Amino acid sequence: MSYGQTSSSDLSGEVLDAQGAKIASVTVSVLTQSNKRTSTDDKGRFVLKDVSLPNTLILTAVGYDTLRLEVLTASQALRAVLQEKKGDLEEVVVVGMGTQRKVSVVGAVTTVDPKQLQSPSTSVTNMLGGVVPGIISTTRSGEPGNDFSEFWIRGISTFGANSGALVLIDGVEGNLNDLDPSDISGFSILKDASSTAVYGVRGANGVVLVTTHKGEAGKMNITLKSNASLSYSPRMPEYLGAYDYAQLANEARQVRGLDPRYSDIELQIMKYGMDYDLYADVNWQEEILKKYTFNNQHYLNLSGGGKIARYFVSVGAIDKDAVFNQDLSANKYKTNVNWKKYNFRANIDANITPTTVLSLGLDGAIINQNAPGFGDNNNALWNAQANLTPVTVPIRYSNGSLPAYGINGNEISPYVLLNHTGFKNSNRGTTKINFSLAQDLNSITQGLKFHALYSYLTNNGHNMIRRKMPDLYKAYGRYNDGTLMIQRTVSEQSISFAKSTFYDRKHYFESRLNYDRSFGDHRIGGLVHYYMSDFQTSTADNEINSIPKRYQAISGRATYSLKDTYFLEANIGYTGSENFKPGEQFGWFPSIAAGWVPTQYKWVKENLSALNFFKIRGSYGQVGNDQISSRRFPYLTYVNFNNAGRWGANGLTEGQIGADNLRWEVAKKYNLGLDFQFFNNKAGLTVDIFKDLRDGIFQERQLMPVEVGVVNKPFVNVGKMRSQGFDGNAYYNFRINNDLKITTRANFTFAEGKVVHWDQDIPKYPYQSYSGVPLGINRGLISMGLFKDSVEIMSSPKQVFGEVLPGDIRYKDVNGDGVVNDDDIVPISFSNTPKFQYGLGASVEYKKFTLSFLFEGVSDVSYFYGGNGYYPFVGGEVGNILTIVNDPSNRWIPSWYSGDPSTENPNARFPRLTYGNSANNNRNSTFWQADGRYVRLKYVDLSYRLSSDQLNLKRFGVQNIILQLVGYNLGTWDRVKLWDPGQASSNGAVYPVQRMYTGQITITF
């Protein structure tokens, strides 16, 4: 029968829930035949006679969402899966070691809709900033393989060895950068002590919980997703050409009383391009960077199953090229930066008895990265193109020789670095196997469940380098016949081979008992959890580090609620760590939380109808952190054998002075939260206020007199820090009509960390202390503008950094001793990590079109301009000059040189030029301080959903097709302008954050 024709047939099938259990008493009706109706029997089966086809069956049952099932032919196997209906109070939230009803959560837990993380991206981490309340994130590079965001939950709350969050993927520690976003089914952030206490020492900096998709009973579903992206650098530093560069170089020397660097004849040669060998004019960005590059990503998953077993299987691949422009004629192999990642996952659940589920989870990632052979990373390549002036050397001399530069003639041009130094290839693979057993113990007592998990994780890598170097030459002039005078300064090195490998593995085991039961108006819950882990690596470089790293802990939770109105929760963690000496390896970490829902009162429901839900919750607790040092067993004291002693002979020397009184780094966490829902749950608001007091941060002891006689200062728990702030989110959903729906959402995070005590030598002045100021705050001199004349220089405190002339930076004598030196450096403004991050987005659905967008912003962040990428001529002949320097209004020029008194601009952006480093001007100060805040249009996503009947594709099993066009990093509003504000602290000498346009198709079968 072809599609479009009709016939009548008998239909039969079965109805299951998501776990494969058969459902009785499900009403099954026919959309176009109201007289056709039946119900499923005790075995979940149904039969309908004489149904016209094709048609749609409507399945309804108490406690389940209504399902519409399209039927094309009588031969089609009918198996329907109904999803359990959950009201707002019954909605389940993933929390530590289990789930809780949303209404009963009293900790600071943020649940993220996985759809918000599905936008095409290299990593999940790149989608967190501006999307997830409580997250502060930064993206420092756009280079493939390094374009991941660094993030912190509620900011940086410690200056100890570990400030990062614990990431658990399906209950086991994992790496978000290795995870394919399309595999995510649940994403939660645990932020306060009550929600993280059950993780003991691992949860001090917050916890990220990720669950991946599992199979559901029903027919096999297939999802295929494929996209292609165009990527380019929207902001690049703009540098001067050779002629303008040379003119400014002459000015920089002459205004300091030196001879010009280039003669008038040389200037004319550069202006008219008369000698490319000796007076080049190379735009290195145009030569070694492409205008754009293409990337692609693909994903496939299959899921389904029945009552006995269910499965979810997925594979994914991503291929990204950098914007470096390889000379394909130079080699037969690829030297460009390229990054590939392949993911696979298989989650299988089997009901071995009606109350026992055995699960197997297998996932892994294979990462391959290619790069030029020079250096340990690609920073040298990017720095070279950013710092090499246009006039220094050509791409290649006219006689075919490759150039070198520098005093010793051993500096390498970016063209040579990219194309003639060989290549590196790195391969990393990670595999994780999870075996878990879930046992329903209702036969013992209702609501009791047991769960056990064993995980085996391996991580391995193989790095290969094939490195070479060609002959490089430096030109010194020309002979009388015009032949180029060159000298070989770097000799050819034939291609060499080197390799390195690593391997590590981790065993992890946990078991837990969960209890949840209601008794009328009372609901009681409990948890007892135990875990242990064992980690070992092949990269151990001594006997100490070769010992497996082991943890074990037990934790518990008790919950109580009355009428879903009053809630109480207590947590306890008892965790052990190898970092502490025997007898002191375990620590107790308790927490308590409470909640109150006034909207459960009858009076509130009757008189405040617009307020559907209101909850007040608060928590206090202690969380430990054992990652206090990069050292293993820091409590041990040991000596080194066969080291040179004080008299030159071999002997014994002190190796490590153990911290005999070592203790936990403990965080006392306070949290107060408010949750609102309004207007029939169309609008909502959540706000949390938090405070974190961190004590016992591990530091090397500084306040120790020389008379003690130690070679290495011991480490002790002396550091203290306080962090505080607020975070939250709001949304509003409204439907204009049946065709138009609009959703708006916003989130915000403010987190400020202040050092209470930093152990240091007693400072000469209070402002030199690192205690009592925000962590990582920028420090520098206070600028008072530019010196206007020699009289002002003579009447001002002496600045000891070097020669000072009119137009140089004038500094404040903070301590009033009549001298400006390093003793006048003070804390100024913020750090280069934002304190405040926010997002504002919306989604508009019109018929089958969906348009969504997100603005992301940060504030309370600053940085210093500086380095070769900004200070003019700081490296003499090394370092590009920004085009903004060439504008006379932007720099201070003495009137005797310019012939115009107005060029002695007291508000100039650049002081009097210097050829070479100016010790007075080129130092951190408020003169170079810049505001790093910005607002970014993070993405715009336009999609169109095609149903199978639109394309007449039902015969091929196609359910729907989604066509998407996504733009990423489409615009930025900031005060930086020169480069991406998120990378401002690198002053343009780093691979820029990319702008991408992506076309994507998703087909569901």
C-alpha cells in the first residue's frame, strides 16, 4: 500500500512504562474514529478491530502523559511507551547519591535543561558561562584542542592546590571536555554544604553531576546529527606596515636623544618596496593565517528495548582545523594545528529479576592532535606572528634561502616554525567501564533500595615528535654586484624522532542504601553511602609517587518533611585521605539544612493566587579539602642521599620537612535561598546568598628566622580565605496563541573572594600585605598622568626606575618617603577573573520555527595592557606596533620634534616613545590598567522542524527532521576593542576566540 491510500485492518500491540513494565487499563482510542476505543489488559495488551489506516492512536492512563502513536500499516509492530506524569511537586531532581523531589530540595542545587547545552560546541564547558547560575567561567584560547573554558562554582574560594569543582559523570569522576553534549540527559550543580557533604573531601569546591541517556522500553529510536561550521577570528590586533613602523622607530630613538634607526634612503626603500630582502614589508597575519577555516561534527545514537533489557548506544566525531595557513608545497605531511575527537558510549540495563536491574556502561574518547614540530606547545608560533615586525625579515630571501633574525641569528620566523620544523602528533584515549546493580528492597520495607557500582577507568597517551630544522641565513647587506650578503646562522638538522607514552588507571567502588517513604503527611528519607578508590600512574618519577593514591569514605543523609511544607535534612561525611598521618587520616564533615513552603497553606492558596510556589531554605555545613598540596604524604620528613653537602662531598641533605600538625582545609559554608513560581507556574525566580569561610589552607611557612637552619621551609595549615556572593535565575513563559510561544530567562552570579590570612614575611607597609585583599587582585603603581615638563620632574619625588623625561609616566609616592620605587606598589581594582557573570536569553517558537539567543556578560574584571603586543618598541627590533600608536593624538610627542605644541597631550594613551624597554613606563600601573567587562551575543539559533508527513518520509521510518543555523560569538560590546575581552590579559598574543556559523541537520527515525 502506498502512502496516501487508506484501508481497514485489525491492530494489536502492547503498552509499557519507561522501565519496560507492562501497564494495564490504558485507554487506546483512534483519532479519526471516535467509536473505536479499548483498554489494555493485565499484560498491557490491546486489540482494535477494523481501523482505517494510516491513522493515529491516542493512549491515555492515570499518572502518565498522553501519547499519540502514528500507525501506517497493519504489519507495523505496535509497542508504546508511556512516560510517568510528574506535577511540579513531584518533579525529580538529581542530588548527591540519588534523587529527591524538587519540592523537598533544601540545598543550593541548580538543575540545567540539557537542551541549553546542546548548541554546537567543542565542549560542554564552553556553554556554562552565562547559562548556569553559580558558575564563573573564562575562555582564554580559541585554538582547537585548547578552546575549553575554565570554570569555578561560586568563584575561586581557595588559594590552595585545588580550586576546581568535582565533576561526576554517571557517578564517577570524569572530564567534561571528553563528553559529547548530545549524550547528556541530566545536569546539576551542587553548590552548598548540605548538597555536597556526602562527597566529603571531594566536594569542597562544589560538584557537577552529569547523567547520560539510558534506553527506554519501546521500538528502536535513531537520532542522526551532523553539522559543518565556518570559523574565523573576529578580532585580531592590527599592526603597522614597514614604512610607518620605521618612522615611529626613528621617533622613539630621536625623542630620547639617539640617532634615528633608519635613514631617509632606507625609509624611501621601504615606502616603495625597492629591496624586499633587506627591507621587507611582511604582514605576518596575512601570510601564515587563513581568513577562515571549516570544522565538522557528527553524532549518532540508537536506543530502545523492552521489559527485560534496554539499551542506548552512541558514537560521535569532531574535526577542527586551526586558522594557520600551511604552505602545502613545503611538505608532504600536515603541519597545521588540527584536533580530532571520537566518542563512544553504550548504556545497557537488564532486569535480571522483577526487582533487580544490572547495568553496564561503557564510554570512551579518542583524541588526536597535530601541530608543528617546534616547541612544547603552539604558543611559540602565535607569539612569533604577533611579535615579528614587518621589516625584520622576508618570508624567504630572493635567492630561496630561509631567513633567521636576532642578535645571534637564531630566531625563527613564523613561516619557518609552521612549515619547516616537522610535526607533532599526540594521541590520548580514555575508557571507562561501569558495572552497577540496583536492587529494590520493598520486600523488606517499602521505599528501601540498594545500589552498588564498580568502575574501571583507564587513560593513556602516545606522543610522537618528528622534528627538523632547515639551514637558516641572516642577511647583512649586498655586494657591489647586488648579490645578497648572507651568513648561515642555523645549521640544518635532519628529521629526528622522539616519543613518550603514559598510562594511568583507576578502580572505583561504591555502594549505598536509599530509603524514601511517606506515612500520611510525613515523609522520611535516608542514605548510607560508602566508596573507595585506587589510582596509579605510569608517570611516577620516584618511589613516593609510584604508590597508588587511595581514598575511602562513608557518608549519610537523613531527611524529613511534613505535609510538603516543612523540611529538615542532615548530612554527614566521614572521609579518609592519604595526605594525613595514620590516626588522623579521617575527618567528620556535617551539615544541616531546613526549608519552609508557605504556599502549602490554605490561606496562601486562596488569597495569593498569583503566587503558586514559594520556598525559603537555608543550610550550614563543613566540607573538607584534602588537596592541600601537590606533594604526596606531606606529613613525612625525609632526606636525600648522595647529594652534595656543604663541604662539597656527597652526603645527606634535607629533602622535605614534614608538617607534623597537618590538618584538613575546612570550608564552613552558609547558604540562604528563595524559590518562587508565579502565574500558574509561567514565571519563576530563584535567588541564593552564600558565604564560605575557608580555614587551614596549606602554605609554605615564610615567617621563619634563618637561625632555625632549615634548607626547605615546611608547609603548614596557616592560610585563610573568605568568599561570598549571590546567584540565581529567573524565567517567564507565555503563550500568545496556539502558534506562538515565548520563553525568556536570565541568570546571574556574583562571587568575591578575599584573603583573610596569607603567610608572608612581615611587609614594610600594610598595603603590601596579601591579607585583607581580594584573591588575585592586580597590583601596580598609581599613575598621576604624564610629566608635562622638567620643572614638574624636578619638583616631584624621585622615580628610581630609570631616566625620566617630559611625557613619561608620573607615579604617586604612596608611602611619602620622597622616592617612588617598588615600595609604592599597591593593590588596584580587580583581578583578571570576573566577579560577576550573567546571561540573558529568550526562545521564540512560531509554528515549526524556533529562534533562540543568549547574551552573556561579565564585570568587575580588569587587566594590564603590556608586553610586546602593546608597549611600543619594548623589545627594540622585536615586537609589532599597533596601528593606534601611529595616531599622533594617541601618543605624547615633544613639540620640538612634531612642531606642534598640541602633541604634548597630557591625556595621551601612550607616553613618550622609547626604543627598547622603558623601565619607568613599561610597568604595571593604573596608567595601563583597563576594564575587562563585556557583553557578548554568545549565540543565535534558528531552527525549523519538518514532520515526516511534510516530506512523505514515513515509509522510510523518519519521524522528523530539524534544520538549524547557529551563530556563535556574534558580537561583543566592550572597552577593549583591540582583541577579544575574554583574552585581554594576553594582549593579543594568543589564539583568538573564534566566531562560528554552523549549519546542522538532525534526523530522528
